[in-house]
Amino acid sequence: MHRLTTPVDQLDREDLAEFCRAQGFAPIAEIRPRTRAATGGEVRSTRVVPRAGAPALEVTFSDGNGSAIAVFLGRRAIAGMTPGRKLAVAGTAALDGRMPLFYNPDYTFLE
């Protein structure tokens, strides 16, 4: 009955959160600045932003409960990095407002 009465976007978030737990990712909401973390989720958006005169690809990803940003300095694109793609990210976290930020993290596409 739960799946019939729950909005589709909430069901998608629950499924994504379960996928991330099964992969053993650290929950994004629990990541602290200046610590090494291995997390991941689904790419929500990508954009190119100039930083110090050079391009930087910002990839926003979500684990179903929280969001984080992976910043790839000096890059305009990464083949396969598209919304809806699942990935694992590992690196040292910084904080941008209230959202964790990873500069040039190690990443792996999943599925």
C-alpha cells in the first residue's frame, strides 16, 4: 500500500538511499569538513563554472537524503558524467555553505 500512496519522487529518493546504503557509502549528511570520505549517489546536475580564470566542472550528486558537489578543476566535461548516472566519490571534504564539496575527487561510475 505504501508504494501506491507515496509520491513517485519520494519513492525514487528511498530507492536511491537504499542503493547507497547497500554500496556502503557514507551518508552525505554525516560528512564533516576536512575529513576523508567515501560516498556516492546519483548525478543531479553538471555545470561549468570559472574559478580563478580557469574552467571547473561542478557535479552535484545526491544519495537520496543529502547532496554534495564534486569540483573538477581545469575540466569542462567528463565523458559519461550525465544526470541520472550513479557514481562513487572519494576525497577530502570541504564545506560550501552547508553542502559538502570535494575538489578533484577520485570517482568511479557504477552500474
